[in-house]
Amino acid sequence: MDFTIEIDREEDGRWIAEVLELPGVMVYGQTKEQAITKVVSLALRVLADKVEHGEAIPTQSREFVPIPLNLSFATA
């Protein structure tokens, strides 16, 4: 089971991490690593709670397509 963690840096320097397949699973961290560690921990708690209550576990809902980085753009 794979989940997607989206990570971004806020203007104030904090890092925000979110598990896209689990609504509400979003945390801040002072470092990128701290944000990832905290969001994984929260995601595991949310998943354990869902299992305990017989709720469905979400699956990966996004499809990722690689974007080539060697794009060239024509200028007029």
C-alpha cells in the first residue's frame, strides 16, 4: 500500500507535509525530515483508527506521469 506525501516549504521557513489520500493528515515541521516523520506517524495513527473501527482504507487515487525535463519552447 503506497501513499503520497506532498511536501512544501512555507514562507516562514516551516515545512508542511500532507498525505494526499488521507484528508486532514497534514503537519508542520521545523525541518523537511521532521515534517515527514510527523506526517508518517499521524498517517499510521489514522490508519490504525480506521482499521479498529472497520472503516475502509483509502487506496492511491492519483496517477503520476513523468514529465521530461529536456523540454524546449519556441519563442515568437
